[in-house]
Amino acid sequence: MSGIHWLNPSDINFGAVIGTAVILAVAVAAIALVKRYIGKLLDGARRHFSISYETSLIITRSAAAAVWIVAAMLILNLWGIGMSGLWTLLVSTAAVVGVGFLAVWTIISNVTASLFLTIWRPFHLGQTVEILPDGMKGRAVSRDMMFTALHEESGSTLQIPNNIFFQRMFRVSGTPGPLYAGPPENGSDAKAGEAARET
């Protein structure tokens, strides 16, 4: 009891001290769980994309820093320091950063997938590609850093993100030409091409 009486004259809230210790303990446990979860996610991502050790380290440290920031704000709020404005700023910043990170991650994954498609060549332009089980099917007519264009029999063109080919099964059929330039614009062009091949 003498220790508690010593704290009160110094305006130190004994309950706040215990609460601070609890928050710090929970933060340490949360960081350990977050690191383990992010590690599993990154291990799965490395099977499809080339992620360097430095990138993994930055992601892990950023997640740990976010947990410490939340813990610090809770502790300050526990000690009576108003954090409503800072909470609003933090949530807004996190939303903007999250959207930006998602956009950048999508771009990087598609560019990387385009590079792997160019190296491994699971299909060539002119071949028919069917994505399973979605049933999207068409003749591959072009590919850039973000999308692969599939020309359907109905005449429409599907723009497929390149990373889809690493997330779905797909069936390839047909034999590509050496200089395939896309689908014919009309029937006369197709007949002219057939006549040229016959000669």
C-alpha cells in the first residue's frame, strides 16, 4: 500500500500504468503474429513472383511499425491525451496508402507476369486460350505489360490481366503462325489468306 500512496501524490495513475503494460504486452504478441502471417503470405507469393529479401523486410517492418503506432496512440489516450484528430489523420493516411499499395502491387504483379509469360511462352499469339473454370476463351492477338488480348468468336476482345495466367488454369489449342498479325478484318481478307496459302 505504501507504494500506491507514493504514486498518488506524484499524480501517477496506477491503473494507467497497468494498462500501459498490458497494451505493450499485447503489441509485442500482435507483432509476432503479424510477422508470422506476413511471412506465410510472402512465402506463397514467392512461388509466383520474384520478391527480394529487402522487399520482404520492408513489408514486415512496416507492419510492425503500424502496430507500434496504434499501441502508442492507445497509451496516450489512456493517459488522457486527446487523440481524436490524430486518429482521423491516421485512418485517412492508412486508407490512401492502402489504395496506393494495392495499385502498385497490381501493376508490379502484371508486369512481372508479362515478363514470365515472355520467357516461358506457355502460349503464342494466334493460339486459342481458354481460362478455366471461368470459360473465357479467345485467340491471343496481343500482349503488353498489363494485359493479354483474347479475340472471341463473337468479334469482341477480352483484356485479361497477365497475372490471371498464374492464378487460373488455362487450356491452349491451335497452332500459331510464324507472323501472326491478329484476326482478319473481314471475310474477304480471310479468303485471300487461304488462297495465298493454297498457292
